[in-house]
Amino acid sequence: MTWHPGRLPDRRGRVYVVTGGNAGLGYFTAEQLASTGAHVVLASRDGKKADAAIRSIRARLGRASLDRITVDLSSLESAETAGRAIADFDRLDGLVLNAGTVTGSRDRQETDDGLELVLATNYVGHFALTARAWPILARTPESRVVGLGSLSTELVRLDPADLLSERRYGFFRAYAFSKHAIHGFTLELDRRSRAASAGVAGVLAHPGYAVDGLTPQRPGIASRGAGDRLYGASIAVGAQGKNRGAASTVRALLDPTVVGGEYVGPEFLTRGRPVLQRPVVSSASPEFGAYLWAQSELWTGIPFDVAAS
């Protein structure tokens, strides 16, 4: 079957949660999922922004089935609370680990839990959320967890011993470490799920180089100023809009020919239709996955046994 982002399958009766579904890539992921008839839950820190995103999607799709849940992924308490609420759903066909900070301070910052802010927000909160939501994922046939990876992992070498940037800090370095962690976690989750016959697939996706200047307007959600449009036009040969970047995530979630442990990204690396790609070897390795899992259990205080549902 040839996958076409503009001809998505009918998914009425399915339920998907998208973290950060109120803006950027997460918004377009939610919009595209809602177009399939699925029930889509936007997990967002800001309820007003989530409500605005819901209104925007319904303005385009009519009576889309949408809801929201509040989560601040920089807070372990909030991530666990949201995960437990999700575990009370009747079913969960897919959990998209999309939310994250893409800009930040020049100086290292810590959360109230004592973790480096970027890694905590982009990864550790997702570990806690997934662990607490795991029971419903394990009970839903053919469910998936899709982790949003990044090309930053190609640019910054992984240093497992300094994931919290205690030895050296730079925002882009910390951001890339958080994406290495998403890679390692998603693939390790898939390995553990297979070993335990838990039935939950872990799939990676990356959006390529997705920029605002090439993204369709969504009033109140995605807008392009003159500077954005000029920049987008200048790099169009090697970039794409966030709507097209989201297509990789949607394929990773919906395409039955994509299996656990695979990685979906743009055909021409930074842009193009979503096809199978290869993650960097370091963060895809079973050794890193096992190390990261153990560290994540220590950071969160959550023993995450995929065999227990």
C-alpha cells in the first residue's frame, strides 16, 4: 500500500492523545487525526490555548470529536496525574509524545523536581505520562506510542553520562539530548513490549525542517508574519510547513504497514512525503535504551514494567 498524507484511513471509534496538540506540529497532528473521524484529545499545559485549537479544528472539519486534558510536562506530579486520567479512558489507540520546548534560556535551569528543564519537559515528563497511561495502552489492541524525534540528534553527539547537562550546558545541546532520549525511550519501549507480548508498538517520527513561514494560516494558532514568509521562501527548497512535518507522525501512528521499532521521516531528510528512515545508531542502541530506562525510573521514582498492566 502506498501511503498518501492527503488520503488518510477512516479511524472512527479510535482514540488518540497528542501532547502539545494546541500549537505547531502538535496542532497539525491533531487536525489531521481528527479528519479521520477519530476522537482526539489535546494534552496541553494551557487550557485556553487548547480550547482555541479545538475551535480552529472544528471550524475546518465541522463536528470533529475533540477533547482536552491539562498537563505540564515539566512537572512530574502533573505528568503522572494526566497519565492516570488517561488510564481511565475506555481505550487509547495512540499516544503521541509531541510536546516540548524548542527555545530556552542561555543558562541551565532546573524544575521543581531537580531535573534540567529541557530534558524534563521534552522527555522525562513523557516517560512519567506514558508509564501512568500504560494500563489502557496495554488493554487496547494494536495501540501505539509515537515519539517525536529530531534531526538535532544527527548534529549533536550523544553523551549518556551528561543527559542532565550538569557538566556542560547549551540550549541546543540540551534539546538534542532530550530528542536522543525520546529516540532511546520509544525504541526501548517497543523492545520491552515485544519481549512481554504487551501488544503496544513504539514508533519514531521526525518532521524534517518544519518552519512557520511555510505553514498554512490557522487564525489564533498558526500565523505568518512578513518575516516568517520571507524566511520560508528563502529556504523552501530544503524545508516544509508544520502541516507537512506532522504527516510523518500521522503515518507512524496510522499506517498498518509501519511496525514497532521503525522511524518515519521526510523522504528528502528535511522535506518530502513521509517514508521510513534510520535513527542515529547511538540513541537507537539497546544499550542506551536500557541505561536510559533505568535512569528514568530513578529520576521519576516510577518503576515502569511493561509486562504489568
